[in-house]
Amino acid sequence: MVEELPEVDKFVSIVARYHQESLGKSPGGKWGFHTETGLPFVQHDNDYQDTWEALFTNMMRKMLEEEEKVHGQDDELDGLKRDLFEKVMPRLLRPMESGGRSIQPCLIHTDLWPGNLLPDADTDRLMIYDSRAMWGHHECDLGTWRAARFTLGPAYVSEYQKQMSMSQPEGDWSDRHALYALRYEVLYAVLFPGEEKLRRVFMDEIRRLVDKYPDGLDGFQEENETSPGRENTVYEDEKQGYSSRAEWQAPAVMLHEKHGSRPVEIAVVGA
């Protein structure tokens, strides 16, 4: 693991390069992977799907099922999950693959955080390892960068946006990023049983998204007709999202060091 954060442009250029070079090369244009991969101790449920929405929905559902096994059933959370799957996810994901818009799968690492960066002992080139690879939406790889405890944040996201174009509709960027980060917030709750505050963190985020998109996909056309476009940047509400997650610093680095890493199917990338 790197002891200091990598240079922004150097690290981001590696990520953007493997996204760009693999874009559109998945078997049959499918989303997923030919074998099951997963985040630490939780499998992805990443069987090949025809749409990104279908794949990400399966992965989010799997993660929430694992969290319920750890912390038990909760009536309020059940309602939030229902609205997440029926309203928020169709609203934020389906527009990228409808209305004349399209996205292509690329190879994503899915576990990009400082614990999976290492300088080569001989060349000092930065390497990224311990992937849980699959064919997915390139923006999804930035989900961990929103978590303040992993110390990657707005500077890295802004640089990525310069090197890799955002998917349409661009105005949804910030909340798509929040949705992708949400799966990692649920993962933290799975990894630390008994930490009820972690459940509250992701419940608050689901509630925020549900409150913002109460009409789900039905509200998409009206929103686009009445709301001005937003600049291609890390928006102010997203910056607030980073800072709001800084309160609880989980010992995630020690978790990985203790249990070791499980590299899956993606070559080490250096620069």
C-alpha cells in the first residue's frame, strides 16, 4: 500500500487509460463477467446482463441482502430499499441507455482505493492491483473516491472528468456518483457488524436520493425540460457529500492487510 497519496494526474491517467483501451470490448457487448468476482467477503452477483441498469441493480440488491444478514431486518430500511430500486435507480441509470443515449462496457477494477496502490520496488512505477474486475460503467470505478475515509476525493474526480468524458445526461453525474458510492457505504456496514452508525449513514443517503427523485423515471422528462444544464465539474452538493462522510474512520486498511488480497483477472497497470 502506498504511504502517501499518489500524484493526481499520474494515478488518474492509469485509470482513464485502462477504461479507454477496454471500452466496448466486452464479449457480445455484455455487462458483467464470465466468473463471479466480488468486493471483500461479498460477491458481486455479476453474471452477464444486457444492460448496465440490470447488472448494477443485481449487485446492489446482493449487497443489501448481505447487510440485512449482518444487522437484521428493519421496516424503515425496507421502505427505503423499495424506493431505491423502484424510483432512484431507474431514474439515474436508465436515461444513460435510452432516449438516443448509450454507454459501452469497459473493464473496471471496482476496488480503487489507496490500499490497492503500490510502487514497483525496482522502477517505482505506480501499480494498481487486487481488482475485482468486471465489464461495467466507467464512472462506477470512482465510487470509492467519494468516501472521505479513503482520502481520494474531489481533486481526483475533477481530473478524471478532464481525461474521460462523462456519460449523458451529464446533469446526473453527481447523483450517479453518489449511487455508485452507496454500494460501498453498504459494504462498510457489512464488514463491521455492530456498527449501527454505518447503517444510518447509508440509510440517510438513500433517503436523500429518494426525496430528490420521488417520481422516479416519470420525473425525468419534466426535470430536463425545466432545469438548466450543470457544468462538467464536481458539483457543490457532491463536495458536501465527501465531507459528510468523514466522521467515521473505519480501520479498512487494517482489514485488508490482515486478511490479504485476492487479485482477480485484471493485469497490473503501471505508469
